[in-house]
Amino acid sequence: MATRGRGAAAATALLMAVSAALPPARGFSVPLQRPADCGADRYFDSSRLACAPCGAHQRQSAGGGSCECEPGYRMVSSNDGFSVTCEKCPENMSGVTQDGWNCITCPRGLTSKGNCKCPNNEILVERSVDGVLLDEALCVHCNGSEQSFSASDASGSRCVRCEQTFIQVSKSCDCNSPNILTGGLCFLAHEGLPPKGVAAVRFAQLGVTLASAWFLKNLQSSAFACWLYSNLTACQALGNMCVMNMNSLSSSSTDACGLFQYIFVSTARVGVVHSIPYWRHNLPWLYYGDQPGLASQVLEKNHFPTTFTFKGTDKDVKLKFIAASFDAAGNFLKWQNLEGGLLQLCPDTQTKLNAAYVFGTTYQQNCRISVSKILLDFANPVFYDLFLEYNGGNGQQHLWAVPVLNLNLQYNEKFVNQGSNMNNWLLTRRFFLVDALSGKENDLGKPPRVIRIASKITISIRLVSHTQRGTIYPPLITVAYTDVLVQNPETQSVMVSFAVSYEMNQREAQIQTDIALGVLGGLAVLWSLLKTAGWKRRTGSSIIDLQTVFKFLLFYAGDLANVFFIITVGTGIYWLVFFKALQFLHLLVSQLAIDIFFIDWERPKGKVLKAVEGEGVTKSTAAPVSIWRTYFIANEWNEIQTVRKINPLFQVLAVLFFLEVVGFSNLALMDASSSLSRSSESYVAPWSRILRFGVSAALWVAIAILQIIFFAVIYERFVEDKISQFVDLCCVSNISVFLLSHNCFGHYIHGRSVHGHADTNMEEMNMNLKREAENLCSQRGLLPNTDGQTFQISISRKMRLNYDWIHETLTRKRGPARLLDSSANTFEQSTRAYNAMNKFLSSFIDHVHKEMDYIVKDKLLLERILGMEFMEPIEKSIFYNDEGHSFTDVLYYGNETTLLIFDILFFSVVDLASQSFVLAAILTYLQQEIFRFIRTTLGQKNLASKTLVDQRFLI
């Protein structure tokens, strides 16, 4: 006890001492210091995150993180620059070697750092060949004669061969007057050289013109090398500088585009590439030409050589854009596919980035990006020539050049790349995403003063009118750039967008509408005159007075309103029904193509003796697991595929009852009465088409809402809930359902029995259910102590590849209905594939495959609202908790709104055509049954094909 008391007292004293040592006011605060704050005689100590003083005769190093000796002092010792000792050099050896460790005599003087220096074209030698330090440094002259043609390199440490243009022009390593030295190249001065270029870049949005360091260094030399030697990279570099200057071109300018145009015109004799008149040999293709009206010819004269579909093979569904990429110096980098987000600056999932190029998919992406991230990710600009790949028919792949509409183009006054008049457009070819190079003024090693960003990119796909084959015009990519004056990159940001749009020329439809308005308007005048004449006759008056004129205007107003209704409603119904029918058919096809598999968790119970064929012996093997539970679940799934929240027959009969029996159809008469009944003796007004549509649609919606409320509130609670019952049945049967509605997205129903097995007798089954009802066993959820059994799943690409690899064997014979016709080898192969898939999926659910693991999480509120997932399953798949049985999205049950709208439109179109509610009701019910039969039959075939359940057992 005494020892324990002394220990407690000592601990208390220690705590009090530590507490007293802590600064009460500052707590754990430290001052903020940066390397730039340290000054010349201090360095930044990274261990303390603070400035520390350098020693005697020392100064801060270039990086700021250590110290170095002052000029005239050599290092005696150094611990990587953190503990340096310096010693003064003697008077006769005042120079310091390049490594800083020795003193040396410098015959040609010293640099600002205290090192020896040598004149141009001489290299500094401090040691002999065997490494012995010389007492006096040597400046060795590089031999520039015809035998060697050598000169010192940029560092002055060794002699290298002169640049080839020096040798060609002067037969030496000198470029003396009158020869021209520019960009590190030497050119012979003679007539015919391109004019002296203006190394300026115009940023029109900011009203700023900069003398670009990149242009000063490379513009003239690129133009000369391209003109004199047809140097390919020089020509590409010159073209890139023209693109960085927004393709500016005028008759008086000698900027990058002016020099490019000078060379383009002067090299007409060398011919063109691929018979394209705007693509000169050795030059990049920058312009389509400046002839007025050329843009409309390029975009509308020819159709794209191949067609696309909304379904089918990958080559027919996807637009395969491919880009040739170049760096700023003109070097070809590689061919790059646009899939994966090459042109999309905003981050997104891989699946969503690739979705931009699926034919018919309108894609829109917007985000705000910080300037600091842009400078980090796009320090060096990349230039793109975009093409659309297609099959030429003979197996040879071809490329179609995609024109660019640069909204910032700085051309002469003839062309304005704004508005919809193509005749005023000047199309170009090359573009970039970010230019952080041309905006550097004096030093290429410093940050740019201005950057230019492709803030809006739109790929426009225009469909050809009067075609059902998916024919398109050549695509057009529209680019709008934003100039940003860099001031504080950490706080500055830019809004960027990328879009793929589809459009169709509506000019012909507009002309037809105008013609219809003119013709029907004229007929309305004649019809109103006839009505007025009849009215005059009935009134017994033959005088045309003011009352007659007023009556004619009233008749004409009513008839003209009918004309407007016929045209607008007819056009609207055509487009509405057409695209709504497409949506319904897309829903039907999607549901018929889902991947589904029933995971059987049952394990063998005991051993059985089994005879081995051909050997006459018996062996002990694991007892087989019954397949009847899987067949049972498959039949239940097959039954709920077309379950709806409304009864289609009752819906049709109820609508018909209220329209024809109750008399709601009388509300569609063109009179002011709101009575539901009409006397046979009274005058009956004609029908109004718009009122028929309104009355019938309102009744459809009202009765459907009442049915859905009854179904959800009463029927599912007190009679039966087939969806919830199916989930319960899966758990009782020890069967889970794994289904994929998309390539990497789907649903999972966790049906693993909490009792471990389901192949049992009635007594044990009842006992298990009783134990579960009394909470004497674990809960049914996938996660411990949870009840969540249904999930939305987003699987990784690796998981999908493994699934497809097994599934190929599973479906090789297109389902097990052919088992009687197939060989035993094929049957055994299919059985092994089924067992392999069952083992793979069950082990995946049990987290066996760590390289294909998954996590379980809740969806964000915004994810639920938008119906999308923000996280991409790159390394791990994601299971999203789902309490709403969202797997019904692949059933009729979860798409009631689409089905209901389609039924309403079908009913209304038939009624508008026949003016008969009875016929509309009959045909609507028939189409419901036909599509339900198609959905059931093809869904059953897909179920048998994907799950290996014999179709003969699906009843």
C-alpha cells in the first residue's frame, strides 16, 4: 500500500510539472514561416518548419532549404548542407571548384558565385583525366573547324557537335553576319525568306497583347526551318503557335498565322495530302479555306459514310472519336481515343465519361476548376487534330476529319464564328484545352501572366432528315476559350463545360407548318364566309352591315383557333408519341437483356455412395444439393416480372365506364354545358378533339392514382405484397439474387438463410420460422445486426471481367433448354460453369476475393435525388443500402409511370383517329396484353439463358 501511494504521488507531481511547462496562452500554436521569409543569411529548417541561421561565411542555397559557402570560401565539412564549415581560399587561389570543396586558380576571372569562368566556345577543366585536381583551371577551346565542328554545350562542361544549320550555312560553328541567328539555328540571309515575325500574342478578352517568350525563342526559327528545310516538327510548331494565337490572320499581319499562310501559299507546288486541298505537304492542316459558304458545304453537302443505331454492336452504337496529339514543339505524341475523358476537364466516373460518345446520348458536364490545378495539370499544352473513325467496308479503317468552330477566332471582317449562319463561319482543324505557355513574357521558367482555357466544348451531331437509318452529317466541335489573368491561382477558378448534343434540321418542318397555316387559314376564311351567309339567311337579312362584319370576325376567330389547334396539337402529338414510344421500347429491351443469377447458399449435408461409371466401384461423395429451391425462386421471379401497381383490365373498363356510362364524354362537346347527360331530343354539339384528349387523359390519371393508393395502402398491407414476399421467400429458400441491369450496375437481394440451410422437413422449417419470429436467431441482413436485404450495387471493372469470363461458358449453348439435344460433355461443361459462377458470386459476397472486395454504404441524399452515383468503383465494388426495393426497376412494377403514360397516349391517339372511346379501350387493352406476352416470353427465355434454369420448369 505504501509503494502504491508513493507511485501515485510521483505520477501526480509529474503531471503537474508537465502542465506547468505548457504555455497556457499559446497552447499548441506555432508561427508560420516560409523559405522566402528567411532572407539571405538564414535557411528553412524543415524539421522545425522555421528559419534557422547559417554559419559564418555562409548564405542561403538556391533551394532555400540549406546553407552554402560564400564566394571565396570552400567547404571543409557538410552534412547535406545542414551543418557546413567554410574556410577562406588563399589569395593566389581565390576561385572555388564547381563542387565547392576545393580552391583553384582562375586565369580568366570569376563568376558571381566565385567559380572560374571561360569565354564562349571554351569549356572549363578543373581536373586531369585521372581525376587529379589542377592547381590552375584550364579553358579549353572547342575545335570548330571542318574536322570537328564542335562547340561547348549549354553548361560549358564539354564539347559537342554544332547544330546542323551552322555547318550547312557557314561550314563552321559560328553564325556571323550577314547570316541570321534565331532560336539557336543559323540561316543564310537571302531573298525569299519569310518576313520577320511579330512574336506577340493577343488576348482579346482582356485587351492585352504580350511579347511571348516562347514566340520570341521559336517563331522565326520555326518559320525559317519550315520554309527552307521542310522540317516537319518546325512546321508543326509554327502551326501550333498560330493556333495559340486563335488562328488570327489578316493581310497586314506577320504574326504566327501570317507566317504560316506565307509558307502555305508559297508551297503550292509541293502538292497536297490525301487529296485534301487545304492540307499541304509538310504542313499541318489548320484551315478549311476562306471561301464564303464553304462551311455549309463541309457540314451539309455530304453524309457521314456510315450509319449508327441505338442498339446493336459496339461499332454501330458508339461514336469512335480519335485525336492525333502534338506537343508545343511540334512533336507527334500519339493517337488518343476520346473515351476516358480526354477532352473533359471535369472529373467524373469512367462509365459516365465514356457515355458521352454513345450514339443518341445527350451529354452535359459542368464544373468549376481552380487555376492552380490547371497550372499543375496542364503545364505544357497539347494540340489535337480530331477525327471520327469508321469502317470503309473492305476491312480498312478510315478517318473523317472533324471541323472545329473556334468562337474566339481572330480573322478578318469577312468571317464571324457566331450565330447560326454557316456562310459566315471559318472552320479550322487544330485546337487545345489549356495554353499556359504563350502567356509567359520574359522567362519560360516562370509562371505565365495569362492562360487561355477551352471553357466550353460542344460536339454537335446533326441527324439527316427523312432517314430512319441513323445517318448523320459530319460532326462539328465548337470551342470557346476564356483568357485568365493569373493573379492568385489558389483563389481563382474557371467554369468549364463539355457537351455532346444531337439536333435535326427543322427548317423543312417549319416550311410545312407555314404552308399548312396558309392553306388552312384560307379555308378558314371560306368556311367563315359560308357560316356568315348561313347566319344571314337564317336571320332573313340580305344587307351587309356592321353586325354582319362583326359576326364574320367572330366565326373567323373560332375557325382560326381550330386551325392553330390542329397544327400545333398534331405536331406536338407526333413528336410526343414518337419519343414516348421510343422510351417504352427502350425500357422493354433493357429489361429483356439484364444479367441475373441465383446464388444458392445451401451446402451438402453428409456423404452418399455413388457408383463410378465404367469402373464398377462406388465412392463416397458429398450429398447433392437440391435444385428445386432454385427452380422455385426462378418461377417466382418469372411471375413478378409483369406485376403492376394497377390492374390494366380494370383500368380500361373503369375509364370506359365513366366515359360512356356515367357520361363524362359529354364534357368533350363544344358547348358551354357541364351536364353529364344529354337528352336525345336536344341539339348535340360536335366533339372537340382537345377536350376529348383532356377528359380521357384526366380520367386515366385519376383512376390510376386511386388504384395505386388502394394497392399501396390496402392491398399490399392486408392481402399480399408480392415484392416483399419474394424477398422473404429468397431468405427462406437460402437463395440470393444477383442481377445487373447495366454493365457495372445492378441490384442484389440477400437471401442467405440465418439458419444455415433450407433443405429440411416441414417440422424443422416451422421451428426455424418460430425461432426467427421470437428473435432467437440472428437478423437477415447482409451486415451483422441489420435487416437490410436489398442493395443497389456498383461493381468494379475487374469484378465484371471475372463475371463475364465465367458467363461466356455458361451461355455458350444459349440456355439449358437444349440439354436433351446436347452431348454429355456440353452438359457437364455447363454444369461446371454454373457451379463455378455460384462459387464465385458466393465467395465474392463473403469477401473472399480481397482484390475484388466491396463496401456497404448509404447513398447521399443528392445521389438519391439525381438517381446516380458520385463514387466510381475502381478498386472495390460498392453496395448501397436500399430500403425501397429498387430492384423493381427491372420489372414492370418499378416503371408504372412510363407504362401509364404510354397507355394514355396510345388510347388518346386511337381515339383522336377514330372518335371512338370503345375502340380505343379495346385496342389499348390488346396492346397491353401483346406487350405483356412479349415481356413474359422473352423475359422467360432470358431468365433461362442467364441462370441455367431449364425453361421447361418455368411455368
